[in-house]
Amino acid sequence: MAAALLAAGQMETLQAEGSLEPGTTEGDGGDDLTGYRWKQSIAGTRINGLYQVEITVEDADSGTAIYQLTTLLFD
């Protein structure tokens, strides 16, 4: 499923960049996945350096959520 791959790819990008900042960002599927867009939310937890990351992939036309990936990451 393309939506799952888009969410997983965005999560990999976050890990590769190595610096998590609380907040919300958005993006699209680029040239290959024009029918999708993603929203990413990063929030701190009670444990210093541990963040909850949620990535939701939506249909670009309707805004309907198709896939959601949630995990915890250490910075």
C-alpha cells in the first residue's frame, strides 16, 4: 500500500535527520505519489528526549485519512 510506504518513508527521514522538534508539519507525496499528502505531529513525553511521533497520510483530493503511523522515538 502506497500510503503505508509514504508514512514509513517520512518516519525514516525523521530518524535520519536526527533532531526531533515538537510541532506539526505537512507535505505531499511528491511526483511519484501525487494523490497523497501527509501530516506529521511530534510531541514530547514525560521522559526527557522521548517523543511521540504520529504521521497521517491523507487522500490529496478529499482530505480523508488513509493510513496512520504512530511510534515513540528518542532524540
